[in-house]
Amino acid sequence: MTASLFDDALLEAPADKRDLPIEEGQLALWYPLFTSSEADTLFTRLSETLAWTQDEMKIAGKVIPIPRLQAWYGDDNSHYGYSGISLPPINWTEELRYIKQKIEAITQQPYNSVLANYYRDGNDSVSWHQDNEPELGHNPVIASLSLGATRQFQLRHIARKHSTIKLNLPHNALLLMSGETQKNWQHQIPKTKKAVGPRINLTFRLIYS
Ligand SMILES: O=C(O)CCC(=O)C(=O)O
């Protein structure tokens, strides 16, 4: 299966929930999530106020800066880590708390932490991975809000790598990954040669301590 679910016409779709087709997983999209002026203000406020850092990963003994900025916010006990990066939580900001409440109400799920990613331009990316660290528990629910430039989000099935899904995630879209998605699929935001502006992505998670 190869699907390209969004073209410009679909970006105009109304705000209600759409379940997206995926085998052995669950994907849903709400678009737009906030009013357009609210989303624009949130993008500016988050750009200016979050503690954006370029962390480093160790790959084959080499220390490499990750190709994006990130910041981890959450409740006191929501310590998270991946690929040798350790992320103690920073206390919720007013905007993050507001967004979390809205997303909890709309997805009917609790979250105690958020990984914020800042993609400065098309050279920034996140490579193939699953959000399946043990602290996320069995079948993690990941609520992912996109603000700013549209970037392509790709999924590939772990056992059948030719099975891919491509979604353009626009400003103000909320994607929910749940069920067995993290067990059966990897996801990435590839680099792009297109001239794209900055994008913020917030992935809300529930960490079990
Ligand atoms: O930026 C995105 O849409 C995806 C971010 C992501 O994959 C992650 O934080 O695990």
C-alpha cells in the first residue's frame, strides 16, 4: 500500500476527526485544530519561549548534533530518553498547558509530557524511528500537533518496508497515532530541498514512571 492522503484540496477539509486508513495501527487527524489566529499566535509564542536546544547523539562512537532543535516539558516524574539523549522535564509553560488541555479533551486521552521539535528549514529532519521506549508503556498514544511550515510525514511498515504512507502535515493539524502503530510502523520527517520555513511539532505522550 502506498498512499498520499493529502493534497491541497484536502487541506481545506472541515475541522472534524478523520480516521486515516492504516493496517495494524490507528491514525486519526483533526484539521484545523485551533482558530487560525490562535494557531498563528501559538506558533510565535512557542518559537520565542520554549527552551530550544540542539542535543547530540552518539552513533558508532561519534558525537553528532541532531538535525533539529528540541525541548522536553512535562510533569516532574516524566523523565524521557532516546538514542542516548536524556531529557529531564521542564515545567509546563502557559501555552503548552493550554494546548495539552485542548488535545486531551479532543482525543479523550491523558498526557503528562511533550517533546517539542523545531525544524528550522528543509535541512532539519527526524529519521526513521518508533516511539516505543519502555516508559511509554504498551501501545503508546502519541498526539502530534504541527504548527508552521507544512512538512511530509512518512510511515513505513516494519515487516513490509514497501508498505508506506505519506501525509503532508499542515499548520494547525493534529495527528493521533494509537493502537499498534508504534509496534508495527516507523515514522520520519525527511529532509526536503523545497524552500520551507520553520515548523514546530509537539508530540504529547504519557510517561509511566
Ligand atoms: O515532527 C513530526 O511530525 C514527528 C516528530 C516525531 O517523530 C517524534 O517526535 O517522535
